[in-house]
Amino acid sequence: MIHFFRRIRKQLADDNKPIKYFRYAIGEIVLVVIGILIALSINNWNEARKNQQESIVFLQNLQIDLEKDFKQISKVIDIQTRRFQFLDSLIKATRNKLPIAETDGNENMETGRNETFFPVVGTYKSAQENGVINNLRNKKLKIAIINLYEHHYVRLGYNGELNDQRLEAVEWESRAYINHDVLEFNFNRLALKDSNFITQIGYLNKFTNIYKSRAEDIKAAMKDILTMLKNELVSQ
């Protein structure tokens, strides 16, 4: 194509001999500029295509991670909900002096177990490090993903640590409330009448409820992101 333009330029220059050298020089400059612009356009097109392919791979892998996280956090929410409900019923029964039945401790042992959420972050961290996440064209999806990993996950992790601290603060063994050797509850009536012990249980349940609520919010955010993510992949 450059040779074609060069022939046209030379012909136009030859038609007017007094200024042919000037035309020739201008023509050479124009050809060089055109060549540079074509090369830049091709390079930009290749770079954009590469970025798009990397974005697609990132979204596909992130979808797999989030689907795993969605299942895990659903399980955590279920455990924390049962834990909250049991502790709440225990506190209410104690305060209202209601009878508390002796039960198999396998289910109720959840009160002494703080099941927390540990997300899969490999795909996200890799995309952050190599800059792939910045290439996402869907800005709403990009912001939602960053907010999930940099804010929601971090905050839930902090709440989990607080929950652990409240759990450790409860004097389970000294109150002879749980017999860990046989994995069952010992409903020690004296312990249940101890206001300090019940206060400890109350604080634990408060933090359990906070953690559960945060986890539920994150689950909803995950669901929204997965929907946007799937739609984005379909549109590629």
C-alpha cells in the first residue's frame, strides 16, 4: 500500500518540475506518518484483543472461585444460624426460668464451634498483581468484585476474629457446662443460674448474630456478582 501511495505522490510531483522536490519531501513525510499510524493501529488492536482474552479467562476462573465460596458461606450461615438460635433459646429459658431438657449434645455442640468463612482468593489476587482486573470493560462489575474482596471479605474476617475472642472468653470448662470428653452438654443448673456466665453467653450470641448478618450480606453480594459475571461472559 505504501508503494502505491509513493507512485501517486511521485507522479503528482513530476507534473510540476519547479516544486517537485518539495512535493517529494512532503510526500515522504506523509508516507512515514501513515505507516506509523497503521503500525500503531495494528498494535493497539492486538493489545486490546489480548486484554479481552485475559479478561475472559479471569472472569471464568473467578466464577469457579465464587461458586465454591457461595457453597461454603451458605454452610457457614447455616451453622451460625443454628448456633445463634440455640444460644438465644438457652438465654431466654434461663432468664424466664423455663425448663431446659437434657438433649444429645452433638447438635448443641455447635455453640462451642465458631465455623467461619475462608474465601478462595487466588484468582483475584493474581488479577490484581498482573493488572488484568483493570482491563474489565464493565465498570460496575469491576467495582463490585473489588468491593467484595477488599471490603466485605476483610470485614467478615475481622468479625470472625472478634467472634473467636468472645468464644474464648466464655468459661465453658470451669462451669462444667460442656463435657468435651463425651461431646455432650451437661446442663449444670448452678452454671445456668450464674448471671456472669449467662452474660458471657449473651455477648457471644451478639457477635454470632453480627457475623451471621454480615455473611448473609456477602452471600447476597456474591449472588449479584455471579449474575453480572455470567451475563458479561455471554456478551463477550
